Amino acid sequence: MPYLKLFHGRERPDEQLDDWGEPGPIFGPYPYFHATYQSDIKFEDERGVLTIVGDLVYYDGMFYGDWSVFDGPVSDEDAHRHILFESDKAVVPDKFRLCACMEPGYFHCGVPGVLAHLENGRVPPDAKVERCDQCGRYPSDHAARAVLLEQGLLAEQSPQLFDVHCYATVRVKFCEIMASTPLDAARIGMALFDWDQHQQQADFVDELSEFLVDIVGADDFSGSKRFNADLEEIDT
């Protein structure tokens, strides 16, 4: 069964080494070692986990730039490095943890503050793009998407025809309603309202509350999207 050897260690992830750094521990033997999206190394039925911070593996206060998987046995020269894995020593201190948007993984696109999945180096035009709520670098998902577009990371989609429904807010005023409270007055106004009767009295209040966008010819409406007034997509 394989062993895992860590080496080229340093105390801080931003430390520049002038030599080979510190030799690290050797773990094993275990049935397997499995790396996931360059975010961690799992072993021992995933009870053992080493976190990758940027491009360094953390364990017991040290960050290691290189690791190697090899078949045993451990050489006599390295026997002192062969230790039992302790999960509490693999917990990365908070001050060294990356923001969620910069953690390697499926939604790591390389742009701070943006969560999106890359395919062949670009984000597909219909892919979901979200701002990182942890760092809050951008005010909305729409702003995060705009950044990808500006940096050329958002793949362009061929133009097509859409039907856009703009939901506008209008006002119909009922004057001099007698009521005990404002809430009672609102209830009376709601009961009085009839669009067929009062639409000629309606005034546009300069507010668009929602947009519904349908793809022309898509009779099943599978590609329809809803957006709020800030052009953020509304989950349906």
C-alpha cells in the first residue's frame, strides 16, 4: 500500500525559500490517496484529510510545496519522518484560510469575489455566476457576471430572439376613504380596486419590478428567465 511524503516546508504560505525547506512527515501505508480539485488530499476512507492552501499542503504549523506518493517500505533514512496522522494538526488556522472564491474547486474561476465554473478556460454563457458572499467584493451576482464579461472570461452566446415582459408598477388613487386605521383604509382600497374599471386612472410610478424573458419559439418555456429590478436572476 502507498505512503505519502511531504517536503519543501515553510512556516507561512508566502515565505520564499532560499533552500529546500523543511522535510515533512510521511503518512501511511493507506489503501489510497485521492486529490480533489487541488483543494485537499484524502485517505483512510476520507477520515484523513490534508488541506491544500493555494498550492501548498498544510500540516502541524507547516506548509509543504511538494508531496510524493510511493510504495513502501519507508527507508531507514526517512524512518524518523514516518508518523501517525493526527486530524487536529491538519486544521488550517483561520488567518491562513483562503476566501471561498479563491479556494480551488469546481466554482473557482480565478477572479477574486466571483464564483463560477470554467470550461476550457471560460465560463459558458448560460452558466450560473455568483458573487462571493464571504468577501463581498461585488454588490450583486449581476456585477460579478459583468466582471467576467469585461475580462473576457464569459463565453459569448450567439444572438437569438427573445420576448421581454416588463412588469411595471402603476398607481390607482382612491380619495377620502373613511376608516379607523391606515391598515383598514388599505383593506377598503384593495376591495374597491377593479382593473377593468380603474385602469384609465392608473399612473406609472417610474418603477419596473420584474422582467420575464422568453426565448422566441421555445413553446415549453424551458429557457425562460426571471429577473428582479436589479437584473438579478430570480430562481424559479
